[in-house]
Amino acid sequence: MAHLFLLSAAGLLLSVNAQPAPSVQAGITAAIKNAANATTLDYTAFVNPFIGTDNFGDVCPGASIPFGMVKFSTDLTGYAPAGYVTDPTQFIRGLSPLHDSGTGSSLGTYGNFEIMPMTCPKGFDTCATSLNNRQRLRKLHTDLASPGYFAQTLDNNIKMEATPTRRAGLERFTFPSGSKPYFVLDLANDLPNSFAGGEMNIDPTKGQITIGGHWGSSFGPGRFNYQAFACYDLLDGGKQTLSEYGVWTADNFGLDAKGLGQTHLNLSINLIGGVYQSGALFSYDGTPEQVTIRVGVSFVSTDQACANAESEVGNSSFEDIQAAAKALWNEKLSKIEIDVPNTPANVTEMLYSSLYRASLTPNNATDETQGLFAGTSSFYFDSLYCSWDTFRTFYPLMSLHSPVEFAQIVDSYIDGWRKNGWMPECRANNLPGWTQGGSSADVIVGHFATHYHNEAAALGINLDELYAAAWTDSEVNPPEWNIQGRQSNVYKQYGYVPFAVLDVSSTGRQTREGSRTLEYAFEDFAIRQIAQVLGKTDDVALFANRSLSYRNVWDPSVVSDGFHGFAQKRYPSGKFNFTDPKHCSPVDNVTTECSLQSDNTNGFYESSSWEYSCDTGSLPHDTAHLIELMGGNATFVKRLDHFFSAGFYGAGNEPSFQTPIGYHYANHPAQSVDRVRRVVFENFDITPAGLPGNDDQAAMASLLSFHLLGFYPVPSTTQYLVLSPFIPKYTIHNSYLGTSTTVTVVGFNSKSVQRIIPPGTAAYVANVTINGVPSASRCHLDFYDTFRVGGNITITLTADKTVADDCLGALPESLSTGGFSAAR
């Protein structure tokens, strides 16, 4: 999509498609400029929540605390999976407390319990309650958001604001002077129109409305439903008085019925189909210009929703709750402190906005469990969108600064195995979601085990249970592997996932055989890593051998653009089934299905064989042998160059995350530096369209964070690849370990922080020292030598690209060359 840009009077870049108020960017710019003179930094002032709200980024800019269950945002018409979009032609349906951020679900997620303020000059019966009648455009360029706060003004000058706690918050509405405030509160409608029955009750004495019902998953089987509840307190501790109240029901074909004084709605699922439109309608005495409503939500009951509002908000003011939310965000964002005055302003804004999004989800729904998890004593996190998206960079970033939250999420994964038999893959809306690549949770818990096995017990993690959960994912075939586990029976039988195989013991969509084989192989490597930590020698050998199964789908006879050898799906007989390696690439000129569709005959998920075959990120445990399969270092480098120049690279696609750093494995780290600069500045910026597609629960945010910090993680290992930071100096704090690690970039030149590094500009890694000792390689370092113990990492840069284009020591590790031989 093309984006037109205008310069405001203040010289700020504004998109004509984007609606954030100019004051949002102006405030960020001023905060960065003033940081040099500040004694205490407000890190929330550097965050732009609107990055990714255009260009299908699917980011929710709504008010939340870190990992909060509520995210207050408006719901707009059109394609808006996170509720909010910048498109000025779309209409606002209401403000609601439940959303997810950065998901790729085209159906939308949550949007339950919408409330819409309005004026009804001719009284109760004339209020516009139906979706089509009540929706309004916004007042342009008035949208506001900062960590813990969201506001939007309707075109009739009614302003809506919200600020959150974990499971509750306050909504504040400012009306034009002299207006009588009315509100429509929705019982049924969510973003994907998945209502499956529920009820609403109005208690006019308490001034309270409670809602409960069932809705459907946004990214999972439509037969599954979850329950959600809300409690709206309308009187602001007695400062406000209700005038009229009642219920309404409507449709788009003439139904518009209202019941003044009625207090109850009880609706079952509409078996014939159609969209429900029902809810409450109420007004306030007099013409108060400002109305504050307290909201609590729960996945257990309306009583618990009300209790959450009382315990988390109580009688606190809007300003009190906003300040508390801001403090939580400052504590989280300050885990990484950078040299703001000497860092390019756009890098500061991109980094802290990314770190912000990387703590929005998954949602901490502990004590809000239902179904198999009702009453669990474990932590419970929802909206795992999806483990396939997040294992590469999201959890590795968390492991550097937030092991407590990481452990809580790992506990939630393990509890999935305890309660359900397998760890969750893509849990959404408290329901099982679709499996994309296999059991990616194995990599996530494997990353935790390699980094924190010494602290696991103190963090509440039983490593034997963790291993049993991962082992089960690999060894025990679920009856339905569309939503959990793997098709492990045929994978173990053939050494790859065969195409067109008879499987009489389990059910799943028979697609993605090539990419699933690669995913299963790397997941087996992750289990090998856990076994190594626990000293399970036989299992180390078993899973190491199985992790090499990717070789069984490598067809050396396939040629594309002059390059030989590509991953292909394969029949049970051993015969390969040819797929054009360009299919499902960004330049594919043939209409092909590439996702979870039943007619995806390519054998790969959301990407091409070109991408998967060059993908050091899907096979980072044995890249050395992958390079041999391609013909050696020189051919591999030419192939990588062609991969990018031919347009096969998809920046918004997870299998491409590590590919720009693939040059490291061929002993050409300077070329990785060049490539990462181009990737960042061709695909990311500080505008609402500043992401290359949906954020995928901050997979993009965490990827960008690593690029800016100058490192890249190898999942399920303690190895970090060294790049060239975009920042001259920063410190990562790990409060649990009590360590701080400062990275200092000697020779940093801000002129290098652009798409093409100018000739003669220092940007390439000359040497790396760790606490004063030269690193054994300038291509990689280990968590146990650096971030775990703290201290100083010094990266010295040079302008001499030729001299810097060598690891000066060991290449990044691979199993086939003896790497990963011992646990740290």
C-alpha cells in the first residue's frame, strides 16, 4: 500500500491515512530532545503506541498495563483485528475493554462489551442503538495514546478516555456543554460476531450493569466457545445519578425496539444465524460534562468481574490509575536504558515502542481460568499468538531482562501439558488455536531451560515436568494435531512428514509437510537441549539424531534461478513431490494457497521453499551442514545475495527473521551488518505504517529490538550472534539475577544508522571484549559469559569492511561441526 506523507507546521512527518493527533509525535520528539537535560527519564514518553496501527500491523494502541488482561480501545468497522485502525473512512462502534495486539487473525479478536456515548436530544426511544445507526466517524487527528492511556474524540465532539489495571479500569467521557449523556452498552457484539448466548442485568439501585456470555475463538475451531463477564459501575462512587435505563434489541432490517425500565436480557444462541444486536441503554441526570464509569472484566463470573473492579480500582481517580499504569510501564521499559542524547531519535522511538509492544501480550489471566484450567494453582497466560511466531525473538528478548514473567509463562505452558496432555501452541480466547508449524512450545521452554536451569526451582519451574511436557509433544501423537502436539507417528516412522500418507491413528490437515518436517526437527533439537541440561545422555543422542531429519526433505535435484538443492515435500515411498521454490514468495506470480488452507499443495507454511531453504532461523542448530548441502560458503553467500535481490525475502514473515544474519555462518559477518541495516530501514519506521505486516504478538517488535541492540538470539541455546548496534551505549538490567550488562560501542557513528552505510563510516565489528577479555569470536557470544553475570561488553567498530568480514575465531555453532556439545 502506498502512503502519502505531509509535513506539519512543526516539521513532523504525518501520514494522511493516520489519525493520531500531531501532539503524539511532537511530545515524543520533545521528550527525546530534552532527555539530555533530564535527571530522571520517563521512558513512556519515548513510546509511540500507534506504530503498527496501519498497513495491517494489527497493533492495539489501547490502554493496558504490562501483560494486562484488559486493553481499552475503540472498535472500528472494516478490517480491524485489534479493534483500532487509522483509516479515517472507518466508523467507531464503541469503546471496549478486551483486545489483543498484533494478531494476524482476519476475524478480529475480542471487542466484547462495547460502550458508545451519545446524545439523544429527543429522548430515550430515539437513541441510535443498532450498530449501523450508532457508529460515528472520529474527529480527525485527535486520537491520543501513551502507555496506560487511550483517548479518541468522535466527530460530534464527545471525547472517550480509558486507563487500566490488570483486569479492570476507568472509562471517562467528556460531552459538549449542555448535553444530556446517553450510553449504549452492548451485550452481544464482538469483533468476529461470534456471540453464542448470554445475559445482561441492570441493577438501578447499585447503578451497576453485569454481562456474561459465550463467544467463539478468533484463531481456532469455531465449535469451541469461551465465556467472558463484565461489570460496569455507573455512579462513580455516588457522584453521578442515573436518569433513564432499559434494554434494546435491533437488527439491520427494521428491528429497533427499546424497553424503558426493563432490567434483564437473556439470549440463547441464534441457531438460524444472524448477528445479535442487544444491550442496555441508560442516561444521567442533568447535563454533566464528564462521566466516569468503572469497568471490571473476568473469565470466571460477573461476581468476580465486579470484585476485580473493586479490588484493583476501588475509589481511585482516573489520574491515580493512569499514574499507576505509567509507573508499571516505566519499571518495565527501564530494563533497557540507552544513551538517549547520542542515539538517533528515530532509533530511540522505534526501540522503546518495540519494547512496549513486547510487554503487551500474552495476557496474564491468572485466577481467571475456565474449562480444563478452572481453579488451577499455576499461572495462566492467554493469547499465545502463536508459539510459532514468538519462539524466535519474543521469548529470547524476555530472557535477557524479565525471567520472572518468562517463568510464569513457561509455567502456563507446562500446565497445559498437565491439564490437557500437550502444551498449547496457539491458545487464543482461552481456547486451543491452530497449530502452524508443530510444537513450538518445545523451543520456548527449551530456551528457558538453557538460560535458567540453575534458577528454575526458585522461579517455580520443575525441570523434570518441563522436560516431560516437551518429550510428550514429540513422542505422543495427539488424536487431533491441528490444535496441539505433532503428527509424530508418521514423522518418526519415515524420518520426515510424508505427503499423502495413510494415517489411521490421528487427525489433522494434511498440508505443510516440508515446513513441518523442518519445524519438527528444530523442536527435537530444543528437546535435546533440555535433555542435555538434565544429563539424559541417551535422550540427547536420540533427539540430536532426530533433529537432523530436515536433511530427509532436501532434494538436490531441484534447480531454481541456477541454484541447486531445495527443501521439498516427499511421498511415503521416498519420491519427492516437486514444488516450484518460488511459490508463496513475495514475487510469486501464481495464485497459490500458502497458509492453513486445505488446498495448500506447496508443502510449506506462509512462505516459499526458497525462504525455508535459505532459512538459518528454522535450522540454526545445524546451519553448517545446510551450507554444505548448498555447495559451500561461496555458493551460500551468492545464494543469500540472490535471495534478497530477487525479492524472495519477506520481512514480515518469521521464517526470514534470521536469514539476514545467515552470512555469519559463512564467515562473512560484515555482510550481515549491511543486510540488517537495509532490512530495518526498508521495513520499519515510526509512522503508523511502520511495520512490515502484523506484529504477530510482538514478534516484529522483538526482532526489531534485537536488530537495534546489535544482537540476534539462537533459540533454545545460550548463543547470541553479534551485529553492529544502532545505539552507542546501553545497559540491560536483570533485576532477578541482580545483574546489569552495559554494551559500549567504540567508534559509533550515527551516520552509519541508515539504509546504506556510507563508505568510510565505522559500522563493522573490529573486535569484542567481555569484561576486558577479548571474545573468542567476534561473531557470537554466550549468555553465561555476558548477560547472566553482568559487566561490560565492548564492541569496537571499524570502517574497514574487508578487515571486519571475518569471525576471527569460531563460527556460530552447529551440531554437525561439534557445536552445542555441553550445557552451560
